[in-house]
Amino acid sequence: MNTDNVLFALGVTFFAGLSTGIGSVMSFMSTKFNPKFLAGSLGFSAGVMIYVSLVEIFAKAKDSLTMAYDVRVGYTYTVISFFAGIALIALIDKLIPSFENPHEIRNIDIKNIGPDNDRRLLRMGLFSALAIAIHNFPEGLATFMGALSDPALGVSIAVAIAIHNIPEGIAVSVPVYYATKNRNKAFWLSFLSGLAEPVGAILGYFILRNIFSNATFGMIFASVAGIMVYISLDELLPTAEEYGEHHIAISGLIGGMAVMAVSLLLFV
């Protein structure tokens, strides 16, 4: 692997992961928070991730695996790896109790949070941070692998994941802030939970660098496509609809697909 490509891939992964801090800052500016804008942004992010996963990443994985094997075997391994990625992220979701799972934390209404719930709120924030960190490991690997394959593709994935990390930052910082009344603690806990993405990328790099081949690249890339499709359908679209209207979320979804399609055409 080229050193410059690796450093670039790690850089965009850091950008994606640390965007949880943006969500934390937004939670402190609740009077200016626009849920419809967030809904559209989340739908846009889902559109980017679904389109790039099914049109670009899956195809690249298939090409790599058919180079390593014959067409039929390579395609079979691509499909198996795709659903293996879905199974992995679904298992992570299953193992995290719904109360602590950031995918289940929706529309935190800070106006209705009472002072008597400090301990419960702090526990929610801490476990949300842990759950988000666990989820961010495979997301970090997805961003890293995308950027390593194609810098333009990596930037698109990083932006999409960065957008979807914003409500996760809110899910951590709001309960911690209202439990501790400490903005610094709430911000840094939210910010640090995003570090799991570059950590996942770094671990993936050191584990895979000695066994990197067309076969391993194809299987990992197909798994990444599955992970991103699952995240989009299980988290981004439902969260978008919770924050805004159905049509706003769908319009964002279509817009994300269109932008991703045009950007890919520019690099053909």
C-alpha cells in the first residue's frame, strides 16, 4: 500500500469520526437547531451510502474477487461477503441493549429532562458513548477502505458518515450535560467516542497490510458495502423520519443518490 494513500485514508477517517463533536456543539445551541435540516441531511447521507455501496463498492469488490478467482466463484464470494457485513453490524446492534444503543435513541427533548434523573442520564450518556464507539469501528474501516481504493470515493463516504455521526454526538452530549451541568465533559466524551473510527481504520490497516491481495480486498470491500447499506436502512432513514417529515427524508435520499451518481460520472 502506498504511504501517501494510507495517510490520506486515515485523514478522512479522522474527519468522519470526529464529527460527533459537531453534534455535541449543536446540542448546546438547541435554540438554533433545525430538525428538518438534520432530517434532510441524514436522508442525503443515506442516499450517498446506499448508492455508492450498491453501484461502486460492490462492483469494485466483485472485480477484485473475479480477478482472484473465476467469475462465478468471485461473484459468489462477493455476495457472501456483502451479507456477512450486514450480519456483523446486525450482530453488534443485537448485542447492545436497546436503551444504550444509539440507534434507538431518538429525538432527545432537552426541555423535558428533569434534574431528578441525573444518575440515569449520566448512565445513558456513558453507555451511548460506548455503544457509538463500538459501532464506529466498522464504520472507520469502511471509510478507510473506500479512501484507500479511490480518494474521491473515500471523501464521499467520509462526508456521508460525518453527517450521520452528528445525531450520535447529540445522543451522548445531551444526557451527560444535563446530568453533570458540565459542557466540557459532555463535549469531550462525545468527541472522544468518535475516535473509534480512526482507531478501527488503524487496526484494520495493521491487521490487513501483510495479507493484502485481490481476494482480501474484495471480501472486505463487499463487507463494507453491506455494513453501509445496513447503517443507512437501520439508522439513517429511521432517524431522518424521526427528526423531520417523510418527504424531507426521501428527498434528501434521492438528492444524495443524484449527487453521488454525478460525482462518480465526473471521475469515469
